[in-house]
Amino acid sequence: MTTTDEPRHRSALDDVARWLDDRLRLAEGSRRYWRKAFPAHWSFLIGEVALFSLVVLLFTGTFLAFFYVPDTRLVVYDGPYVPLQGQEISAAFDSTLRLSFEVRGGLVMRQIHHWAALVFVAAITVHMLRVFFTGAFRRPRELNWVIGVLLLLLAFGAGFTGYSLPDDLLSGTGLRIGYSVLLGIPFVGPLIGFIGLGGEYPGTDVLGRLHILHVMLLPAGLIGLVTAHLVILVRQKHTQKPSRKATNDNVVGEPLFPHQTLTSLALFAFTIAVLALLGGLFEINPVWLYGPYEPFQVFAPAQPDWYMGWLEGMLRLWPNWEFTVLGLTIPSTFLPGVILPGLIFTVVGAWPWIDARWITKDHDEHHLLQRPRDVPLRTGIGVGGLVFLLSIFIAGGNDVLASNTSTGLQTITAILRVATIAVPFLIGWIAYRMARGLKENELAVTAADPTRTEPASGPPR
Amino acid sequence: MTAAAPRPTPGRRRTRRALAIATGLVLAVALVNVLFGGGLATAQEDTGEAADDGLLQRGAQIFGAQCALCHGENGRGLPVDGPDGGPPLIGVGPASVDFMIRTGRMPLDNANERMRHREQQMSDQDRRAVVAYVTSLAPGEGPGIPDIDGWEEADLSRGLELFTTHCAACHGPTAAGIAVGQRDISSNLDIATPLEIAEAIRSGPGVMPAFNDEILPEDDVEAIVAWVRDLRERDSPGGLALGRSGPVSEGFIAWALGLGLLMIVMYLLGEKADEDGDDHGRA
């Protein structure tokens, strides 16, 4: 696409490009896209790590799907792993063992897949925290915030279904807990459970259905929503930190080509490298030690993957309260297992509106980011909420904590119960005071020395 | 009262305490004698013919010096509240005594201490003596020291199955040990020897249930021992297994190493706050 008339050697690549351009009109407006501005600050790259982890998940997952058999039918294991030889195990567990011990590269793929899932959700979480504490979710970006929350939910779903597929004792225990929480939903729970499993627990169809969810519906949802997330991002342009150059009316950044392309490719390569490093060097979910799932067996400690830890913790912290309302017994799992998580997700999803209505009372469009100190109340609530989640997350491993600290299990649980209620308010309040202090300090400095005030480019506040 | 016999270097507090315990012991023995008409007091006289007299005597001596303070004269137990009141040992069987001493759980230096795996606190000879002595209090009762010579040839697959059925609920799938209640932590079996594992299965130390040979025949105990040893010996095909406490350690690695490394990469790749004329915003 040279603009000069200089004679130039035409390579085969030029021919292909010309051929395509003749038919698809690729060059039209391409300059605009190649020059699309991307934010340069490093904190904007966290979302990309989540995206790249998802790509790794899709590729490794496809490989695993070539070999995994979602079938609970019993087979006699005759593979190379001696301690299970001769045992009757499900075809699903058998195929997981085959993947781990017989398929070339199978184990490392399995491990990369699992590590990628853990890093995927971790990256989503940090990305969300950045967006939250910098107010990047404010109008006009509410919709993308909601899509992000839905993506997180789908990631949970994908993680849970994936955790259940190998049909080892740990995965069966996780499924059992999920199923029990489901059963505790008044009226519809048992029915949904019956339909979902195709009969009584554990049923024979459950793995096939979880498999379809895990390899088809949930990835499709993830890809669809990620696409929407990115299209909206491109359409709305990115937010930016206020500076001399960046204002509420412009978009400052690095062009897609070559700067951002190189940055992203490098980050993609590093993401693959780190996940491969984890998958290659660190054991994860050694299902061959756990043995096949038998409904009558269970072991402790039985933890979920980290991102489900707060749900597990809520179940562990909640007192054993069972009450009857109008002849309907509400089991003790219903409030902590269904209502509270639902409430938390509703508040998180609706945060842009809560924020505009009650926190900032500001319904204007914003393209400039805030610092945590700029909105002390939001920062306080955010930190408090984070501490709350962290506290119930720790409770999800109360037995591991108890044995590592040689403290009584009930003592730990009692401490965590109090901590979960009291500490978030305390830390949230401290964060609020700190943010306010910083803000007031700054105002005082600005008032004392007006020359330090930012010129007109500052955000309208 | 051998129970009050002072230990080699008694502090004043210890002496006073021992005296108080001795007094309690006398009262307790008196009470037991009243209640049971002295029937228990004759237990020692019925025994002793089977074992070697010298060994028994040595055992009685060590027992008096190191065990009777809590477990009572002739192992009758000390029916007082608190940590000083030890359980009776009559009829517990050789496996239990051998296990407790062999793993250094007993004798405790201080009754308030938590029982835990330590170096053996006496010589092998002394341990055998105490085992013989306690056994002589009720010959033939309680589980004997199991014979598991064949564990190396035992069926691993059966071992895994039995371990998940009977043991993993408390010891964890990788036998790493975990809190099983307010006061108790199941042992990490990494350091347990085959004989110790078998003795624990038979005698059920602490809150652990005892499994007799109707529930677990000798072959099964050997199979479990084989599997527990295999857990420790077998190379982990997946790479480094840090702690093996399942998703807890995995989550930690994912955050610290996985996302941690990537955050460093992001920081190095992206623009930092002070670059490109960015002046920290508005203030």
C-alpha cells in the first residue's frame, strides 16, 4: 500500500494482499484501525492477560476434549499406573488417567489447562479491581461492567464444570456440595436437581451434561461476551489517567500498529510461557492419588479451586440454622449458598448505578479515571467488601489453616465469624479515612499554592 | 507409691505437684478399692508368668517412674479431671503402648502438652520392657503388635481403595494430615514407619478409631501400609508438589507465581506513571 509511484519489487505477499483487497476492500479505512489508540499504562494490560489465558484455555481444552470420555460406565483400569490397576472405575476417570499417563503430552496439557483456569480468574479479578477503584465503570461504560461481571460468572461456571469432569473423589465431592446447595432451594431445587442429573444422585447422565456445558455452552458464552466486551471497548474508546495530554475530550495512547501489537504479542507470549512453566513444573490436581469417586466416600481437606473458595467459606462459616416458614423448611445451605452469593453478585453487577445514584451523585459521562482517593466512600466500601470476601475465602480453608497453625478448628471458625462481620467495617472505615485524608491534604496544598493547579485539562469536578 | 518417686531433676514445683498427685492417687486407689472390692488391685499378681521376669521388673520400674504419675499405679488410670488424669492402660494391648512410646508421643514431659510425633524418648530395650509390663497387667487383651512383614508385596490397588474408604476422611487423600476437630489434628503419615502405621490402625490412638482384624485383616493392613508408603515414595509425574494440600496450595501458586510473574511482565511492558509527561494527574 505504497502511496508513491516509485517502481517497487512486488512480492508474493503483495499479490495476495492485492487479491484480497480487490475482493474484501481491506485497505479501506485500515489506516484508522491501525492507528487506533491503546492505553499505554501497564495496569491496562491485566485484562489482556485474562484474554490470553482464555485463548490458552481454549487450545489446551480442545486437546483434552480429543481424549476425554464423559461416561460414568464402569471399566476395569489396566493402564500403567499400578495403584489403580484392576479397579473398576468410570470411563471418565479412566480417560483422565489415560490423558495423564499414556497420551503424549497429555499431563502437561491437563496441567496447563488447570493452571490457566486459575490464572484466568485471578486476572479477571485484578482487572475488575482496577476498573472499580479507578471509576472506569462510570457512564457510558456501565454495560461493559455488567458484561464483565457476567464473564466472571461464566468463568465460575466453566471452572466448576471442569473441576467435576475427571470423576475423581475430589471432583465428585465438589459436585456433591453443589448438588446439595441446589437441593436446598425451596420448591424448585429438587426438581432442577432431578432434571439436571436425569434421575437420582449421582445418576449416569451428569458427566455428559456437564461436559456439554463445559466444552460448548460456557465457552460459547465466554467467547460471545468477550467479543461484545471488546467491541464495546473499541467503540467507546478506553479510559485514561488525566494528564497534560489526556483530557475528558480526547483519547491519548499508542497506535495499534506497531506499538500495541508488539506489546500485546509480547504479553501473549509471556502468558503462554508462564502458564507452560506452571503446567510443566508444578503438579496440580493429582487425581490419580485421590482415586475414583464413590458417593459414600469423602475426604478432608476437600477444597474447591481458589475462585470458588469464598462460596465454600460462606457455607463453612454459616451457623447450622434451619428454620421453617409457613410449613416450608429452609435448609441451612440456602442462605449462604444461594441468597448471599446472589445478593453479592447483584450489588457488584448494579454497582455503576449504585455509584451514580448514591455515592458520587454524578450521572455525567466520564472518560478520565479517578484515583481511589477521589471518591473516599467508594474506596471505603470497595476495600470493606474485598476484606469481607477475603475473610470468607480464608474460611473456605479453615481446616488447612487450623492444622497449619495448630489452632482448634472451632476456634478458627469462631474467630473468622467475628472477623467476617467486624473487620470489613473497620478496614473499610480506615480506607475511607485515608482516602479522605489524602484528598483533603491535596486540596490544602492546592489552595496554598494555586500555581500547582492543573490547567483547563483537568476533569470537570 | 512409685507414682510419687521423684524424677532425676525435680524442681520444687514439680515436687509439690507430684506430692499433690500422689495424695490424689492414694485417695483414688482407696475409692476404687472401696467400689470394686479390691478386685483390680490383684491384677498384677495374675500376670508375669509369660514374660521374662527381668524385663517385667525393668518395665514396672520405668512405668512407675515415667507413666504412673498420670496413668496410675499398675496402669489403673487416674480418675481426676484435667490433663493429669491419664486413661487406664489395663487391656489396651501391646500395639497401643508400643506405638505411643515408639513415636515419642509418650511419655510426655508435661501433662499439658499435646501428644505429637517425636524422637523416641527411651531406649528400644526400655520400650520393650514397658510394653511387656503393661501387657502383663491384662495378658492377651487388646491388639498385639501387628506382623506386617509382607507389606512390600501387598496389593497397592487394594491399599488405595481401603485408604480412601477408611483413612482419607481424616488424614486427607495424600495423608498429609488435617484438623479433624477442635483439639485434634490427624497425623501427617509422611514420617510414619510401616510398623507405626499398622499399630495405629490396630490400636486407634487418640480420637482415631481402632480397626480390628475383622474389619481389616492382616492383608488389608499391609495393603494400606503399602499405599501410604507409595504416596511418599512414588515420583510425582506432574512436577513439584508443594505441600500437597490440594487446591489451597494450588491457588497460592497460581496467584503468587502465575499472576505474580505476569504482573511483573506487565509492569515492564507497559508505561509507568512517570513516563511520557504523565504528571500524576490533576493536583
